[in-house]
Amino acid sequence: MNISSRFAVAIHILSVLEMNKAGVSTSDYIAESVNTNPVVIRRIVGMLSKAGLVEVKPGVAGTKLAKHPSEITLLDIYHAVHVVQEDSLFGIHANSDAKCPVGKHIQTAIVPVFSAAQKAMENTLHEVDLEEIVRKIYASANETSNE
């Protein structure tokens, strides 16, 4: 089990929008890059639009970033696509045996650890912006083309 792929797809979408800012980025165009159905792209773009990260104009083909890439953190994207709710990244089994000393107290012992781990991950995501991701994509593409 892992975090929803919506997060990675959303980062992919925003990276395409930045790298193709001179062109028209339709859901079909983006879907080809992501290798998924345009309906999936439109659904995620709708979430990104609601969060104020992209601009979509009704009746006009194409989507654009609503902010400079340096103003969009991975945490913004993570929250925009509703990957997980606060303090719920790690699932906790709810039906432990209350008569067992472990079953009775396991949640009390692990919930604070899980919460701290989620906060640490979110702090890391807050430190990385879309501009950095796009720079890394360009660098990787240049390395590949020089081989």
C-alpha cells in the first residue's frame, strides 16, 4: 500500500505546464505525457484549480500555472490533491483486543510516532518547490541527451 499516485501525477501535470508554458497544454497533451486517460488529468487539474495552483478558462483549450513555480511547494500540491488528511498518513487497526495489554495500549504508543513522521514528511515537502523539480527534470534530460 502506498500514497495515492494522484500526488505524483499532479506534480507531473504542473511540471508539464511549466515546461510547455509557450504552448497549449490540453488534457490530451498532458495525458499523453503521463500515459493516462485525459479524464484523469481533468479531474486532477480540477483539484489543482480549486486550490489556486492552475488557471483553467472555460471554453478555452489549455491550462496554465496560476503562480510562479517557486511559489508552489510540493506540500501545496500534496494538499491540493487530498492525498491524506491530517494525522492519517499511517493507518491504525481499530479492532485490537482490549483485554490484551498490547492491544489495549498500542494506539497510544504509536499514534504520536506516526503523527511526528507525517509532520516530518510534510516539512520536507514544504521545503521543495515546483521550480526545483523542473530544474531537476531539465538537468536529467540534458544528462540523457549528452550520453
